[in-house]
Amino acid sequence: MMIRSLVLILALAYAFNIMAASPYVVVLGIGQDAGVPQMGCDSAFCKQAWSDDRLRQTVSSIALVDPNTKSRWIIDATPDLPEQFEFLKQITGDRTNDITGIFLTHAHIGHYAGLMYLGRESMNSKDVKVYAMPRMKQMLEQNAPWSQLVGLKNISLQPLVDKSEVRLNDRLIVEPFLVPHRDEFSETVGYRIRSRTKTLIFIPDIDKWQKWQTPLEDVVKTADYLLIDGTFYADGEISRPMSEVPHPFVSETMDLLKTLPPKERAKVYFIHFNHSNPLVQGDKKALKDLRRRGFRMAKRGLRLHL
């Protein structure tokens, strides 16, 4: 009996050490580009959120961490980057200002505006690698104030190619892939993050799933985790025509994936919530329905081991 217990303890300790040393993705924020609550919003929820810090949410971003190499990559530089970087320091226990790299999805304010904090007015970073698709890279190079970051070598732009892998080290690969979205200033990409054993998909912004040539059901089957666009819960959620800001409603995505087995649906975490979304407002009925149908809601601090 004692031998069995000792074997069990050793096995658990081994598993814990493996988990502790494995790469992981951590969620730094879950809000839509303008955060939760939004500037100028005077709804009952926003008024409550302005006075209650517990209801506030920073803009959607994730970090990829490799404990073995003490590397930290951030995906999307949000307007909340200073707070999120501090949060990442706490999580990793690394109090240095080292950022191994930043991957950008597209040129909407919630996804790249935080680069300004790398400039001389703030952290004055040195050659932080910023990975960007061709139009995104060109926009940063040719337009102030972003071009100053390039000129002063606060950032070092790294070109990305659709469906071309970026090998970060011997156990982590990041692959961008184009998705349909409002591409006024740049392309829009999602990312496939792969370790030796697991895959995570990150798509914070996309138009309707039907506009994408890749069936979402197939993507779910190829991944272990998915963090996907949950901006709006259902039609009629905001006062202006929602066709002006097309996103797949959470309700539509759940219907699209409803025939998948429970194990597959459990991989899906919604993220990038507008302040109007009942999920981010803590609506009990919406949250209960989400859980009942087998899906999940991303939370700040959620850690997914790769």
C-alpha cells in the first residue's frame, strides 16, 4: 500500500513539473477594442461598471509564455498594454521589461494602438520584434506616429505571410491565416499556435463565419483550444445597424457548432466582448445557456497549457 502511494505521489509530482514547465497561453483581456465599459456609454450597465472596478474589462489580448526560455510573446498590442504587461509580469514572475515579440492581427484600434507605449514617451523599448502582415507592416512604416517607433528602433518589424509558419523555438510555432474582416488599413489574421502536443486557435475578429472559406467545424476538430470572436451575443444588441459592424453572434456560432460532440464544443472559448454583450455583463440566463450548450467564456487570467 505504501509503495502504491509513493508511486502515485511521484507520478503526480512528475505531471505537475511537466505542466509547470510547459508553454502556455494566458488571457490578458476579453473586451472589444474600446474596452468594457466604453467611453460615452450611459447604459445602466456602463454606469454601474464605471463605479465598480470588478465589472471592467481590458481589451482582448493573449500572451504566449515559454517558462523554459523565459520568453513572452503578446498577441495584439491593445490600448490597455501597460496594465496587461504588468499583469503578465505578475503571472510569469519575471519583473524585467523584456517582451520577446508582439504579433498583430489587424489595424483596428484595440489591436495595435498599444504600440505607442513602446515609444520614447513611455517605455522606450529597444528593437521589440513586431510581427505583421504586409499591409499592416506598410501602415506602421509609412504613417506617424508608428513610423517613429520604427525609425528610433523601438520596434523591429518582422514580416508575416499567410499560412507561413514562424518557428519561435524548438517547441513553439505560430502560423497566421487570413480571415474576412473590415480591412480598411490592413489585412486581418487569426493565429494557430502549436506546441509539440497541442494547438490553439485565436480569432478575435472576423465577419460572419460563412464568409470564410474554411468551415469552423473543421477548425474546431483540428485544435485543442479555440479563442474566437464573441463580440455580440445576438442581433439587435446595439442601436445602430449591426450590419455596419459584422461579427458572428455568439448565438449563431453556438447554432453552427451544435451538432459537434460535447468534447469538441468544450474547446471553444468566446472572447472580444462588446460592452453590450450580456455575457460580459454577467447576465445569468445567457451564461447558463452558454454552459448548457457546452461552450465557455474566456476570463482574464485563463491559462491554457500547450
